[in-house]
Amino acid sequence: MLALVFAVVEVTSLAFFAIFAVVGALAAAFAAALGGGALLQSLVFAGVSVGGVALVRRPLMNALGTHRAPALRSGVAGLVGLNGTVVKRVEGLDNPGCVHVRGEDWAAVSYDEDAFEPGQIVHILDVDKTRLVVTSQ
């Protein structure tokens, strides 16, 4: 019965933790069928469950390719690393201009004090509050 409960938990979570409790519960049931006492059943359950998580889970996750994807960057943070087109002259940190990227115009400052003219392609290095920090491509 305990194996069935853990199987339901595993199917709903797909984290590959409860599956080892399922195998542990089945191993403990097998030990009980062979006449093992409650202590032996508990030790078999714990050993198989913990051993499975410790020894088998990571290689199983690698084999199935279930690695976590990097965090999705959205909003202004998602612009870092992209290229944009200068719309209004960008000159240093004190004279913000405007850069067009992903269909929007953003205030932008130059990282390296270079001036960028309209039409130039620039690389977005960082975001400073609501301004893009750009450099030459």
C-alpha cells in the first residue's frame, strides 16, 4: 500500500525522489514475505530508498536529460547581450541618447565614453536603472 502512495506522489511530481521510496517499499514487502521482522523491513526500506537517491538519481537525471534550463530573463534584463541601433546620438555617461532594440526605443549611455551616431549598431552590456549601457559592436 505504501508503495502505491509513493508511486502516486512520484507521478504528480516527476522529481525522481518518491520512485526510490516505491522501490524501497517493494523491497521491504519482499523482506516481509521472506519472514523478516519489522526492524529488517525498516532497514531494507531506508537502505534502498536512501541508497537509490544517493547513487542512482543523478545518473538517471543525466541520462534522461532533465537538466534545469537557465532562468528565463525577461523585461529589460533580457536585453543584455543583444545588439541595438542608435536612434539618437549616444555620447558618454552624461549625455544619454536613444537605442532601438526589440521594437522599442530605450535611453542609453556609452560604457566607454565613445560617441555613437544614429544608424550605428551597438552592443548592450548592462542596464543602469532604466538606461541601457552600450558599447561598440
